[in-house]
Amino acid sequence: MISDTKASTKYLEELSTLLRSQGFAIHPRESRDIDVEYEGSLLCRINDLGNLGYFAERIAGKEDILDRIREMARSTREYMTLLEQAPPLVAEGLSEGFQLLAEFNGTVLAGHMTRYGAQFATWEWVRNKTSLWQGHYYDPNGHPDSYQSAKRDFAVRSGLLPANALFNQEQLTEIYRSIHETLDGDGPLTDTRRKALESAAGQIEEEVPDLAEKVRLSEAGEHELQVELERMDTFEGQIGGLSL
């Protein structure tokens, strides 16, 4: 097992890579903490244990951004700890370096560190558990969803959860928008229903790290569609008004 100091350093390096890929600027400190900057403002500081402290006067209106950072710090700490402690995954034809993170019902979840960050994969055992097949890979592409996506895939492939019990992030985004359209609407809501909707919205906020951006893109797509429909209506009106 690697030393605590080396493990902490690797954790902060991995987290910094992910944060930079999402548009954050990272400023390492001599204490091994990192400061996280967004749009020219220092928002928070993260230590090598994954604890986050923030500058209260600088986060007004950026609470959703802080929640994204907090979730990335938590998730990264989780999988870096697992990778440090997990045993090697041994199978015919499998290159060295993969570590076994979880195994259930003939399905494995594995991961390893590359020069670009952590990579995850799920496989199924074959040939009396000597070989693996049908690998689903979640590459180290600097995207914070890779680990969570690999875990969801493992849960479904292994039978821990049925596929229809899980929503993907695009579905969750639209559900979240629909919830808020109901909460913000003029229709009457019982306290029971309002609390249930608010609770569901809170769960989605925790599940989707970049939810605010996904909502923005969804709303922008509908705005573009509305503009196009209005343009077509105007054009058809002009054609209909022409005398032949």
C-alpha cells in the first residue's frame, strides 16, 4: 500500500485534473491544499482528506457551483481510496494495473490509474472465472461522471438493480425541470406533494454534479426550438398573404 502522503498527493492531482476539465483554475498550496478559482474568484479550499472550506463572501449566487465542487471532491476521494486498497484483477489477456473494486454475480467493476487519470471498466467472468469479456470502458477523459457511470453500469450488469430502476442524467435533468415547473407554477399543491417534489429535486441535485449546466442547455434547446417555430409561422403567414 502506498504511503498516506503519496496517496493524498495522488488524490489532489486527480481532483485537480477533473476540476480543470470543468473550467476551474487550481492553485496548489505549500500545505498540499488546493484553492479552487472560478471566473476570477477564489471559491473554496480543499485539503488532502477531501474536506472543503469556502469563502462565504464569494459564493453568493454560486451555491450550485460549490455543490458541484463538493460532489467531485467526495466522489474522487471515494474512488481513489478504493483504488489504493483494492487487490489486483487477474485474468487471461488483461494488462496489469487493473484493480478489483467490486464483484457480484459474475460481474466485476475495476479501475486503474493512467497518465490521464482514473479509468474504470465493467466485465463479465467467463471460462470458469479465468477470462473477462464484454468490457464497458469509462475512460479518463477528465469527466467527473465516469466513476458514477461505471458504478451504475456495474449495478445493472450484475443484477443488483434492474435497468429500469435507474434514470440516466439526461432523464434526471428533465425530471428536475418538470418538478420546478410544477413547484413554481400557479396550481395548488398540498404540503405532502410539495415536500415530496422538493425532496426529489434535492436528490437529483446530489446525483447530477453539473445539473445547472445541463438545465441551462436543455432550456437553451427549447428556446432555439421556439424561435425556429416562430420563424416558420411568420414565413408561412407571409406566404399565405401573397396574392396570386
